[in-house]
Amino acid sequence: MKILFINNDGGGFSEYREIESGTNAGQLFRQEYGRDSDTSSYKIRVNSLPVDMEHVLLDGDRVSITQRKQVGA
């Protein structure tokens, strides 16, 4: 299935990604940031609404990952 992934970390970017059906927000986060990244430091939104790490993504979802506190802010 296809989602729009918006990464707001650093310079940021957005692109369409193919992911497996049944992928949840936490799995996508770990794919992008690595297994050892601290999930509590980030906010994940799907279609502009905050979700938890167990939220299952659907075809066509718009997913954004943003740091809760920006470095240097």
C-alpha cells in the first residue's frame, strides 16, 4: 500500500512510500529512525491527527513525524 511520509526532522522532506499492509505507526517510525530511537521524543500524526505507536496505517494515509522539542529552540 502507498502512504505519503512527511519527515519534519532537520531539513524535512515528503515522499510517497510503499509499505506492507498492517504496518503500524511504531513500525514505520523504527524503519525511519532505527530500532533504538526514543519514540517519546517524537509526535506522530496520521491525516493531521495525533496517533499512538499501535495505530495501523491505511492506504493513502498522510503520516508526519515531528520532534516534540526542536534542538536550539
